[in-house]
Amino acid sequence: MANTNGLPMALDAVSVKVPPFWSHSPALWFKRVEAQFQVAHITADETKFNYIVGNLECQVMEQCFDIIYSPPETDKYYSLVHIGPFR
């Protein structure tokens, strides 16, 4: 992307602060995180997946080891949310 001078424009990095995982209410926690993704205009599947994996506690990660260690080529975030232990 270039500006009016023909020079490349820098893109601002977008950051989301993911709250600690709510083991008592995973579905509600995912809704909260998804709302933050929408506000930050984060739509990329891999970005969402990585945010979630990067913020899960060890005990929770162990429950969805297979999906984290060997995620599908597409729909990684969907797989983690809907096919993993959070469904």
C-alpha cells in the first residue's frame, strides 16, 4: 500500500488483551474474546488461533493438545473453539 507520495505506508499493529481463561464458563470467555477481535478488526483465522493458544493456561492446553500441536490447515480457530474441549 502506498501513500500519495508513492512511498509504502506503515500499518499499525493491532493488539488484543485476552483475559485469563474462565474454566467455569469457556463459552462466555470465547464470546468476550471474539468481541475484542471484532473491535480490533482481527479476522484472520491464524491470528485468532494464536491469540487463544498464547493465552491458555497449561492445564487447558493439555486438554486440547491435539488441535494445538497439529491444527488443521484451515479453520484452526473454529476447530479450537467448536471441536476442542470447549464445546
